[in-house]
Amino acid sequence: MALRSGCRESALWYGENTSALCDVRNNIYAAEQPRTMTTERLRNRFADWYSHIILVFAAAFAAQQYTIQVPPYLDLRKFALGQERMPFQARELMRYPLLWAGNSTFLQRHTAGRAGMNSPERLVIMLVSFVAILLSVWAAQKIDRMYWPKARVPLLPFAILIVVFFFDFYLGVSYSFPYDVPAMMFLGWGLYLVLTGRFWWLLPLFALATWNRETTVFLILARGAVALTREGRWRLSTVKMRDVIEIAVLCLVWLLITGFLHHKYAANPTEAGSRVMTNLRDLAHPVLWPGILCGSAFLMPWIYWRRNLISAPGLRACVLLLPLWVLILFSVGQLLEVRIYGDIAVFIAVCAAAILRAELSGDAQSDAREENAAAA
């Protein structure tokens, strides 16, 4: 517009010749506009493709580092044969792909003599971890887009999830377990199904996830929290009979699966037992506090304190479960093994992304309300 108005003023002073020159300039300007718009669209499209490619590369790198650099705590062959110690053997979903890998002559031939990947079982763990990380990122993006479809930096949950993954499964531990990364994926998708109220999709996933690891208790707690905060506040009156039945069914499935697995491997040696005294001794040494707090990349206390910036009532209600969850882990797990927090890594990533967006805005509360109209 500025170019055209300038041309009109020149025409008033210099007559028809200048007017003709302005017409030429206007034609050039009009021809360049579509070209500029096309270039911008191509640039945006390449940026989108690049972000997806980087996501795949990051998942592959994380799976590779996790599998090669962090040695397994269990004897993978004994785990595949059902002969490992309890309670690890009762988390048996990964036993079957590892059993197949150990009996595969093809995989044995292609892993023999390879540094860091010297067994078929570790190769399968790497592939499963790669797929599980990709699916975890997808779950985080689904939850994030469900509540904040127009939020800035759509890949922020992915970036936070990768950081949390390395803190929980790589930097803060000295060994790995074959069921840890799948558990992160299962709880991520389980949380998405809880928040969307898709019980009949949740039920088979919950059963499969419990077969992998008993930490699906978190999904039962999340289902209860969502039922109690349906109107945005904690009210017992909002709980419906359907909520009670669904929670009861999840509890029953959990008890049946865990009870069957513990009975199946009751004769195995065990390391099961209370970890309360061990954790109390660790807490008595302040030098160990950074190692304990590094679970979930130091984000859990910050998320709990800043939960008011999460505008989604269901997600915010689940944040209130964190102290209870830590207390449960305090009694059955070792706090210095920060991998025990990795199961809820998707949940942590989504909450941290929501709070970070709100804190980086000029007016945190109003910005949260504007961006999260879908959650109102």
C-alpha cells in the first residue's frame, strides 16, 4: 500500500510518465507477493517435517544410549525363562519378546561380538524402547493438544519429556530394567484415556500395562481424582455410579493380574520387602538430597507448587496425587533409584509444559484462560 500511495503522489507532481512507471512497479509487487507467500509456506512445511524427523532421531538416540550405556540389572536370559528374582519376574510382559529373541538364530548371529549390543535380548530392548518413546511423545502431544489446541510451542511437551527421560533412565541410574520404558508409554496413554473418559479403551490397555508393571495403580488414583473434580472442585457429590463401577473394575483387574503373577513365581528367590528404613537412612544424609530430587528432572516439587497455572481441572487434580504417589514409592521402592518416577514421565512433561507457557506469558492467569478455553 505504501508503494502504491507513493506512486500516486509522484503522478500528481510528474504527470503521466511517472504514473506509467508506478504501474510497472505495482505489477512487479503483485507478482512477487504470491512468490513470497509460497516461499513462506514451503519454509513452514520444511520446518514441520524437520521437527518430526528430529523427534524420530531423538527417540532413536535415547533408546540407543539407554540400551548400550546402561547395563541391565537382571540376567535377561533368566528373566526370559521365568527364573529371575521377585518382584522383577512378576513384571513379565517383556519376558516373551526376550524369550523369542534368545531363541532366534538370526538375531544371535547379528549381535555376536558387537560392543554394547552383544545379545539378542538387548537388541530387542532397544527396539521396544525406541517405539515406546515415540508412543510416549505421541501421548504427551495428544493430552497437550486436547486441552491447549492453540498453545504456543506445540513441541514443548516432547522437549521436556526427552529431558525427563534422560534424568530418570540414564543420568540418575546405574542399571536398567526391560519393563521401565514400556511402563512410561502405557501410563502415558492410560492417562490420556482416563482424561478423555474412554473406559472401554482404557480397560484392555490397563490390563496389558499391569501385566508389564504394577505401577498402574496411578491410573486408578487418576480415575478417582477425575471423578471427584468433574465440576472443577473436589466434591464427593460429583461422583456417579458409573465412576464407582469403573474404578472397582480397574481395582479388580489389578488384583487378579498381580495376584496371579505373584502366585506363578512364588517359588522364585525374592528381593521384595519394605524400603522404608533404607529410604529414611538416605534422607538422613543431605548430600544425597540432590540425587533424590533429580527424579523427573527436579520438576515434581515445582509442578506441585505451581499447579494453579494448569487450567485443565482433571490434569490439575492428578497433580494433587503426587505426594501420595511419592509416599507409595517411598514404601516399596528406593528413592535414590529415580527410575521409579519414570512411569509418570508423560504426565510430568505435559504439566511442566502447561505451567512453563503460563509463567513465560506477561499475565500468567489471563494467558492461561485465553489459551485453554477448551478446558473451561
